[in-house]
Amino acid sequence: MGTDTNSHLALFDGRQIRKAFHAGEWWFSIIDVVEVLVGGDRARKYWSDLKKKLAAEGYVEVSEKIGQLKMVAPDGKQRMTDCANSETLFRVIQSIPSPKVEPLKRWLAKVGKERLDEIENPELAMGRMQDLYEKKGYPKEWIDKRLRGIAVRQDLTDEWKQRGVTSSQEFAILTNEIMQGTFALKVDEYKQVKALARENLRDHMTDIELILTMLGEATTTKLHRDRESVGMPKLKKDAKDGGAVAGRTRKDIEKQSGKPVISPENFKQLAVKAKKLKGSEG
């Protein structure tokens, strides 16, 4: 299959399951689902054996409906991953003896319905995302900026799609142009600074890092519209120029404050610091 998708992370029973919106519905990483059901380090081998078993037992229609989509792997890189939509996944997990099968099926059905609801009313998606960040322990002020950043990013990616961007590689190239201009770091390099692997970089940014990211992306969107740019060469130039605007702001902040904007701290460290600060205020 190998089609480019809009990928996300979902949580079931405290475990991350990668999902991607493809062909009008959610597709889920099968290996992540198997890991939830069987636990331990044997999920990959278990899934390999189960695929052979399904084929041997004549479940050809199941194997034919399993596709490969690009998703972020544990090393932070986009890799092809066995995926299935809810209907096919139901058939797969029925073959796995686990007490979590029925709760997982209910969860899958709920996730599918939520996406349809969100298409009709995008505010629902923002509300659910806010609840998720609150449950993870993020402070309200940070959540407000993160949600605003998501809206700015969505506006930008919509422009890219309308102006000729079709592959995840092109999205990554343009994103790196903005990040390089803003922070003098590509996404993977920035993740290394914060000691991240599979995690979403923006979920580990400080307030000022989020604001500068928004500035770079919002400026790039404006340049696309003002210049009526179409095609990768022009979009890449806009992204470089948009990132440079945010980069100059970052340098000015650093000059005035005497401290670097880029923080090596990830969310776990930031959360600990926030709790200590709250405790001292009390």
C-alpha cells in the first residue's frame, strides 16, 4: 500500500497505539495492538506467526486487507508498518487469546466513531486533545499554546496539500526548513537535544519554543498565500524565509535575555519543575 497518511498516537489502557487516517477511516498499527494484547517483547514474533497461521487456515481475505503505511518507529524515523482498519483488526484480534480483546474492540469502535464526529465538528477533536493533555499532567497554560500550535500547523499543512505537496517526505523537508530557520536544528537533531526517540517533539517544547514554532509556521503560511506559491521549489523557499523570521526573533530573545531559547528539557523534566514551582507557591 505505502500511501502517505496523517498519523497520530492513541492511548489504550495506558499504552500507545499508532494510528493513521487513510482512505476516510482510521488504520491502526497491528504490532502495537498485538503488543497490548500479548505484552512483553514477543509481539513482533507473535504477529509473524499469527500471519502465517491466518493464511494457513484460509483467512486470505484478512491478509489481503492488511496494508503497510508509514508510521513513526521507536527510533523516530518513518517506517512502513503493517496496518489494518477497524473491521480487519477485529478479525485479527479474535485469533488472540487475551482478556483485553473485548475492551479493545469497544475502544476501536469508539475511536472510529470519534473521527467521524470530529470531521463534522472539528472543535470536538480539540476538546478531546485538551482532555488527553490534562490527563498526562500538562499545565493549562501550556495546553492552550499547544492547541493553538496544532491549529496553526493544520492551516499550514492544508496549504501544502493545496499547493502540490503529496508525500510525507515532502512534508518532512518543508518542516525541516522551518525548524532549521527557527532553531538552527532539524527535527531529528532537536529530538536528540531533548533525548527523545518516538515521542512528538512539540509535546516536549517549552512555552517559548512552542510560540516560536507557531511564528515560523504562521509566517510560512502567510508567505505561501501572499506569494501564491505552488510546487516544492517555491514552497521550500517560503518555508526557509518563514523559519528565518522566527529565527531572528529567537536570536533577539537570546540577546536580550542572555540565555538560549532551546531547552534540553523534555516534558518529564518540565513537569517536575512545574510541580516544584507550584509547591513553593503554596
